[in-house]
Amino acid sequence: MSEKERVGITPKSWTGQRHHGVLHLGKRWYVLSADIDDSGTARGVRLDGPYDDHATAEAQVEQLHIEPFPSED
């Protein structure tokens, strides 16, 4: 496997920064956050929720863009 080849399930667009997304599991919505390094490896993965609906979870994502959770360093 080449050094640039990605391993895992993180999207190729998620590289080198913190990303947030909304995840639907069962009847609930969750916010998934992760720090993705330059090699595409997820570090500091966090799942927040559950939220009752998609709009509430999306609002939480918007808030995270303004007030990111503290780093784990």
C-alpha cells in the first residue's frame, strides 16, 4: 500500500482539520465530529446526541463551527 493511500472509512474530502457531520441512527440524530490529519486518519472522534430531529442536530453542527470543543492535548 502506498504512503498516500487511505485506510478506513473517512471521506477523502475530510483532511487536515476538524469536521462535523449529522448521523441518523434508528429514530435519533447524532453529531459526529473528528479531527482528520493530513494522512486521512481520524483522531479525537466524538459522537454527541441524541437529538430528536435533523434540524436540531444541524443547529448543533452550526454552533460547533462557532465554538469548537476543546482539543484533547
